[in-house]
Amino acid sequence: MSQKEIEQILIRQLAGYLAMAVFIVDADGNMVFYNEPAERILGTRFDETGEMAAIEWATAWNPTDEAGKAIVPEALPLWIALHERRVATSRLWIRGFDNVPRFIEAVGFPLLGQGERHLGAVVLMWEAALA
């Protein structure tokens, strides 16, 4: 495991205490952690997947829009937060590793450290009601 910035360590620790689903990537886009509430949405425990490269997590859950059309990685809230360094939201379908489809809302935001250091991005997600 590579050396982590203090802000990354702290947000991971915070995520471990939250009841909302949190997914964290580093500045290179590698998924470095998701908490227990996210495990229920993603259909597997973090201990089972471990860290994951960006191209893996961006396609692992087969994201689709509300009409069932595949969403390219570059259109996902976490990807936008990471690469464009802005907040992004979306309602989308994912298929968990447990093969259960889930309709979720996701909010991605960039993770900036002191001195405006780009440290990665975070997504908060929850299962959403169909409108």
C-alpha cells in the first residue's frame, strides 16, 4: 500500500463512522476505500475487492441511465469530480457484485487538501426511489 496523504487517511476514517455510503478514490483515480453502507449498495465487501484501478471501478457495476443506456466512465459523478474537479450528481442504475440491480443517486466531489492539493474524489450514494 502506498503512502497516503493525511486528508485521505482522515476522510477514510470519517467514512468508516458514517451511515451513508462513501466511495473514495485517490488523485490517480484508484479506488482506495468504500465503507460498510457502500458495501450493501455495491454488493460486496471492501475486504473482498481491495483497492481497484479507475477503469475497473468505472465499469465494474455496469452503470446505466434511467432508460437503461450504458453510461461511459467519463460521465459518472465520481469521474467528473476527479478529472474536472467539480461537483457532479446523477441518478443511475448499477448492478452490484451480488448481481442485484439498484437505482441510486450519487454526488461526487473533488477531494482537495491544504494548499489546494488535488488528492482525489469522493462519492456519496444512496438507493433512490424511482420517479
